[in-house]
Amino acid sequence: MVELKINNQTVQAEEGKTILEVARENNIDIPTLCHYPDLHIHSECRVCVVEDNWGNLVTACSTTVRDGMEVKTNAPRVLESRRVVTELMLANHDTNCTMCEKNLQCELQRLASNLGIQENRFGSVWEKKEIDDHNPSVVRNPNRCVKCGRCIEVCKEVQGINVIDYMNRSHETSVEPTYGRYLSFEDCTFCGQCSSVCPVAAITEKDETDKVWEVLHDEKKHVIVQVAPAVRVSLGEEMGQEPGSIVTEQMVAALKKLGFDRVFDTDFTADLTIIEEGHELIERVKEGNALPMMTSCCPGWISYVEQNYPDLIDNLSTCKSPQQMFGALAKTYYAEKEGINPEDLFVVSMMPCTAKKFEAAREEMSVIGDDPDVDVVLTTRELGRMIRQMGIEFDRLDKTPFDNPFGITTGAAAIFGATGGVMEAALRTVSEVVNEKPLEKLDFETVRGMNGIKEAEIELGGNKVKVAVAHTLSQARKVAEDVRKGKSEYAFIEVMACPGGCIGGGGQPYGTTNATREERIRSTYQVDSEMEFRKSHENPAIDQLYKEYLEKPLGHRSHKLLHTHYIKRN
Amino acid sequence: MSVLQNILKQNPKSEDYLIETLLSLQDAKDEPCISEEEIADIAEYYGISPTRVSSVASFYTLLSLRPRGKHVVQVCRDVPCYLNGSENILEAVKEALGCDIGETTADGLFTLEETSCLGNCDGSPSVRIGKKTYENLDSQKVKEIISGYREAK
């Protein structure tokens, strides 16, 4: 332990901790901009400078505490230095804040406001640069960039892709892909992790809320919405509640208030995915064909395989993701059942994910004519925006259940949102179908949690079968390399591109950290444990769907509607 | 085997040798710049993204991603040179070359660039042409030096 003074207050601190950590432990806040929990410390922005008793201005984020240190976090020199660096950033920034997606959610705006910046003594040298909105998922706006480097770090270290990086130097520095190309020309998977850590609006999801407002007021259109499992444990946070708040029924109520004709649950098609994918796995294991089988729910992962591991495309499950299974069934089964012309049916998804926008726009995802099965995908953040635009008081909403026929779901589907969830749901079903006896214990704890790669072993028809779960693309790469080299010992591998799985997706509320991910994961398993049915094959509505329409898993109709193929890219 | 492949083979296969590789490659070429294709090949060899390679290449003033003239004239713009009149040197060079910063002369012989410190502050103001550094310059001297290059071709 060391003893130091912060603003004349004597504090004890663990050796090796930074001034910033110790100050925050003691309820003294120091403003930061480039610093982000879970990422390396770069000290790029110099906003967190403090004065020590040796007369130095040091960055609190990277300077460790020392015995006898006396730190001033608010000395006039400190405040002046912070103002200078902030004004310099603003001098090369599009400061039209009211016209910005991040207005009132922007860290630079908050910083400038807290520092009391009323005018900029440096004026402005900002020149308008081209905005890259040439893909369905994210928009890169260099006019808002403060070069903090968070997006670079996430893309390089967490995802292992490094599509964007610093270019040039000094005041000419920019953050962009090689040769300033569009993201759509690069190996970008549109996971959107960059957008979720950006302190400003330099990378954001492509906002499509206006399209949805328009159809909601088109009387000819029957507008239905599906909500992904991960949104019910994060929307509360977007609306100002504690991380991990479970808001399933308030969310349904809010969607009804927004004007959707029916509010359905993607969990239903998650159960369906397990039935189809489970049977696909059983068939592949029986025939020893294209093993290990790899999950296909995550569009970021699919793009990653198509771009970097085209030789492993056959290992991917042919099952569409739950979002796309929903879209295909909505435009066929649901339209027929309700007597609606599919052309008048508009399908919206609420997803924790920016890559889902890209997935919905894929050519293959169209079962009726050229119309997309899912017309518009909104992220959790966009849903929050719509709720705020409508002026709905989220905390005061009555609890409302999902509509049928896509409203009866199981705990197995609920856990799709967390890393390891698809695997656990599949194991619950596959083991009972193959072994023809109920599982003694439903919880497969070894595949849960934030470890990068997790393993489990189950007994299937007398054979021991090994499975693995990976999340983040840098971890997925390790697993994929083994498969490529023929060294993989697994039969089944689940991959989610984002840290923690969909609950940590690129479309989730700003400020998502591993700590908030843990909270959402805990809530996800709570949702599961409180469900009446906890295994996908016990979902009575799924049973009925097969009887009424699909006939049998992997049957003719399933193949047409619920399965897909992949394309080698680049 | 291409020039690039030869250079890559000279060092261990590690990203740590990226700058070395880029410098050797640029030296080995008639036109002192790194091309988009070379960026892609280097990235593939080291197993890193092309963005990473161009990030490194674009940071250092010794390296260029844009085609440049045969002789690259770099005028130091750091403080000691500035205090000793680098502004005048820059103007003289512009006049002698007939082009602005970042431009190449019509005959393809010279490209004019600014550079940060050349580590030659005791001889400021300094200018580097190709690999040679010239020091204690004034407007007249620098014009003569450029004439020398032009005559030698």
C-alpha cells in the first residue's frame, strides 16, 4: 500500500494502481476521453492531466500512484491544460451539435460543457470530409472523429481485424481504412464494436428509424416486429435503468405504443433454429460429414468466415439465423395464416447488432420475389431513440405479453443472447433427442461466462462428444485455425463475434463494458430459469408449426425457408 | 523472385521488421514510394492487415505512399531550423523548383516535402535531398545545390 494525497485528502492505495483508478475509488472524478474500461491505456487525448507535487502535469490514466505523492486534480493549471486540449479538438471538429446523432450522448460535448468552454480561442480549421455510408450497417463520419483510438483498439485487439487505423501524422492524422477506402471494400464484418465505444459520432449505426415511422403511419401496411433475446436485458439500460434490468414486458408495451400491429419474439425462431440445427448436427455426426459444425446465427462471424476462411464454409451450419428464419416465416406462414398479402406485410427487427442490418440486406434472404424477408433492422439504440421521440415514459408502462403465434418461447431461446447460449440450448435438445432420456441437469455451466474459449463434453448415444464456444473474432480465429489445420477435436463450435455474445453487441447502448456485459448475462440466465419451458423441443408452438406447416425438421419446406448458403468474398 | 520477395527474405518473418522492410523496398525502387500492391503483399506476408501497413508507412516522412520524383527535397520545419530561417529556405526551394509542398516538378525530377526534425539542429537550417543532408543553408546556397542536381540529372 502507498499513501498519497488527492486534493489534500489523504488516501491509501494499492501499489501499481493509476491515479485515475485511485481517484475514482475515492469519489473524485477526473474527466477522460480516450480512456475506456477493458481497453489498453493510450494516453492520446491528455484530457485527464493532473498536477503532482513535483510540478509535473501527468496523465492520470497512465501514471501509477507513489508514496508521498500529492495530486491536484483541479488546480488552475490543470483546468487550463484540459481546456486547451479540448478547444484544440473542437477546432478541428464539426461542432454543429444539435444536428448530430450523439447530441446529449456525446463525451466530447459533456467534456466541453463540464470545462465551461464558451468560446474557442483557436477558431476553427475544420474542413468537411467525405462520410462513408456505403454499407447497410454503420456510418463512418470523419468530421466528428477526435482520434482517440478506441475504435482502432477494438477492431485490432478485440476482433483481430484492424480494418481501421491511424493514417498520417500530427494534425493530418485521420482514422480510416487503408487508402481511405470505404468499409464495404475492406474485411469489415460490420460487428459495430467500433460504434459502441466511439465517444463521439465518428462511427454510428446507420439510423433507419425514419423508414419505420413512415410505415407505422401507412394504413395499408401491416407492420410486425420481432425482438431479439439480448434486447430485453439491455433496453432498460438505454432508457436509464440499471445495467442488466429485465424489461421484456415493458418493451412489448412500448412497441405497441409505437404502433406496431403485432409484437413477436425472435426467441420463437431461436427455438426453431435449435430444432433445425440440432437435427443437422445429429445428421452430420452420424455421417461424419463436415465436422466440426459451426454455428451460423451471428452475421459478423459469417462475414468473417466468408472473407477469411472460405475453405471452412462447408463447416458452417446451413441454418439461417433466428432473425432470418422469422422473416421467412412471417412472409409465408404468417401472411397465409392471417390472410395478408406479403407485399403489404412489413417486418421490422429490434436487434443488439449492426451486422444484422447487413444480414437482412443479403440477396439470399428473400423468399417472396425480390423483397427482403426482414424489411428494416433497428438496433437497441435506435429503438431507444424511437421511444424517446414518441415521449413514452418507459418506467411507467404496463406489462404486456408478446403476441401469438410467435410469442410462446423457452429458456433455451432466451439464452441465445449470451456467449455459450446457443451451445447450451443445442446440448439440451440434442442430448435428449439422441439419448432418449431427460437430462439430469439442464445447466451447462462450463460453456457460460466471459472466458474467450470454453469447452464441454457430453455423451451422445454412448459416444463422448467435445464442443467449444468462442466469442470475439480474435478468439474465433484461434478455433478456426485449428479447424483449417485439421487439428480441431470438436464436433460442434459456437461462435459469436462480439464480446459476451449478442448482449455485448455493436448495437447495444453506448458505454457497454465487460462489467455491464456480466450484468446482462446474469439477467439472461435469470430469464431462462424463470421460464415454464426450458428446452426448445418442448415448445408446444414449435410442435404446432411443424404439424401445420413445416412437416419435419430438415424437411423440404424447412430447406426452402430456414436454410441458406454462403459465398466466398474478396 | 521479385524485389519485394527478396527483401522480405532478408529478415525474420515478424511484424517487428515492418519498417525495415518498407525502407529497403523504397530504396530498391527507382521511384521512391510504396505502392498499394506492395502494401497488400507485405500485409499478407506478415499476416497483418493492409491498413496496419499503410498506417505505419504513412506515419514516417521517410516513407511515401504517393509516387514521388527522383530526388525528394525535404525542408525541415522544426523549431531550431525555423528560428534560423527555414521559411526563407522553403521559399527559395519553391522558387528554384517551381512547385509547392507535396508537388512533383513537371520533369519528374524533384518532389518538395516538409519534414519534422532531421536531427541536424546544430547545422540548421537543414534540407535533406534523397539521403544527403545539407546544412547551414541560406537562399543562395540551396538554389545552387538544386541547380547541381538538375545539371547532374
